[in-house]
Amino acid sequence: MLLEPIISTQNLFYILLVVVFIVYWVFAFSIVYHLTRFGVGTLPKKLATVYLLGTAVLFCWCFLVFAAIDFNILGSKIALLFSNIYK
């Protein structure tokens, strides 16, 4: 009863998104880092770090854009677009 307001479907969805984001972030970094770890100097490590931060920023941007989409309006606009094309 006490945990019911905390553990809702929406909150579980957000928790799952954060977990997926962290797993993706670590996975992307580990691939680039391990592919470049035998490089000479620190430049490959710096590039791997920049790639890691770039994937994080891109993921956050895509998530915010996706969260801002109203799918009801989007569906009606797509239907209107296709109805105008095929008239």
C-alpha cells in the first residue's frame, strides 16, 4: 500500500529507460575503448571518451524529442498527409 504511489507503471518505464541508457552507454564505450586500447599514446582514449559522451548526448536528445511527440496528433497528421497525396 505504501509503495503503490512510488512503484507505478510510468515510474517503472522510466527506471527501465535509465537502465537501458546506462547499459548502452557502457557497452558503446567499452567497444570503442577496447578497440583503441592498443593505440599509441592517449589520443585513442580521448577519442573513446568523446565518443562515449557523444552517444550519451545523442541518446538524451533523441529521448527528449521522442517524449515530446504526441502520437495522437502525429497519427492524424500522417493520415491527412497520405489522404492529400493520393487524391
